[in-house]
Amino acid sequence: MSDAIDDPTGEIEYRLRTLCDEIAREAGDFAHRARRDLGPGARAAHQTKSSAVDPVTEFDRSTEALVVDRLRRERPDDSIVGEEGANHSGTSGYEWHVDPIDGTVNFVYDLPGWCCSIAVLRDGEPVAGAVYAPVVGELYSAGRGHGATLNDVPIGVSGATELATSLAATGFSYHLDGHRLRQAARIARVLPTVRDIRRQGSAALDLAYVASGRVDLYFEEFISSWDIAAGVLLVAEAGGIVTSFDGSDVDVTAPMGVLAATPALHTETLAGITD
Ligand code: LIP
């Protein structure tokens, strides 16, 4: 039976957040064990997807299968969209967006900056989300209207007010033609205006770092719903501002570029990243 869409006590969304946290941790730990078994620094075998530099490992697929299995058992009437092909239509009005390993290049190279990102949406808006980075043992969690936490401790954006001393984060497309040149030109515009730019390799972690005040702003285009759905909620619940590159609301299900920032820096950054 599908949940009543009306959730007056918030009990449904509370349970959904708990489920996000549990499954993200279980899936992330599963992937972490697999990575450790490969041995330190061993390059994980992989195929390619959208381009020669867009990897997918057997562990992306098996971790997504673990998440989908849990969700199908716990929430059989919900829809599911996964980066590695999961696509279930439901009747409940809730839709899960899953990136089993966000930061796959880092996973392949045995760099620590990867995570499992899981979010559940209602009417296209995230209501609960979790980003779990198993290598560093960090679980970021948010529930709509209930704030955001890192390992159960409340988090908030940095409150920075000076762009010139801000720490920014960004990422780059797997499509080398055109996209990368445009992104390089954007970096050339932004780099002289900020303290520095970090390229972590995971959109979900970049957004989690904005939410926890570890970076002041993050911008990226050519990303997907599963990369950002949980992180967008983290930033919003942590007091940040999240928009598209033109300042409009982000359509989490089909993002056209995301700018997430501590409030005082959002407008000024928007001017710099707009082509
Ligand atoms: C990655 C994103 C990252 C982006 C990479 C890639 P994946 O997702 O999280 O922000 O810069 O190009 O799209 O492929 O590791 O799930």
C-alpha cells in the first residue's frame, strides 16, 4: 500500500530520512570493503560509459543493486532512478535518486574522495537525503525542514562574506569536446576572484562540504540528478542557497548546472560563472 501523500505528523519523511541514512551507510561500507580488497593503490578494473574518461566498475553496479534491493523490499511502491541503470516506476509519489559510488574516478584510483549518495523526492523536491563517505567515516544527512547533520552533529554553511578569500569547489564533464573548453574558460574567470578552487571529484561531497562550511561555494554543470539530489537538500537545510547558473531554482531531476553557496557569496559568484 502506498503512503498517504499527506504527511501531517512528518512521520513518513522522518522514516524516509532514517532509511536514506541506513542504506547509504550499508552500501558505502559494502563498496569500501570491495575497494580495500583490491589492495592499496591498485587501479580498479572498469569499463567506460559516456566517454573514454567516464568509468564504471563492477562495484558501481553491485552497490546500486544492493541499494535497489533494499528499497524494493522496504518501499515497494516508490519509484527508483539509479546512475547505473536502475529504473522502477512506483505509485506512491516518492522517487529515489541513487548514485551508488559518486566519485567513481577516485574509487578507481583508490583516492578517498568518493561516497554513496541517496535521496528521496516528492513532486520533484528532495525530502530526505544522505551522503556517506566510508573512507573517512562521514555520514551527511538531511530531512526537509529538519536541518542537516554530519555524523549526527548539526552543520551549517560557512557564513563567509568575502569572495576574494573564499574556497570554491567545482567539477568537470566527462565530455571532453566543447564542455571542457567552456569549463576551462569559466575557471579562468573565477580563479583570480577567489582564494582557491578544489576539485574533489564528487558533486555529492562538494555539496556536503558547502553544507558543512568546509568550502564556501560549489558550481558545476553537466551533472545528473543522482549526483546532486541529496547534496542540494543538505545545503538548503544548512542555510545555503542553491540555484541554477542563471539564478533560477534547480530542477533536481534534470539539473542545468548548480551553484551552491553560503548566502553572502551567491550573487557575486553567479556573475562570474555565467557565460
Ligand atoms: C562525478 C561527479 C563529479 C563530476 C564528475 C562525475 P560520478 O560523478 O560527482 O562532480 O565532476 O565528472 O560526473 O561519475 O563519479 O558518479
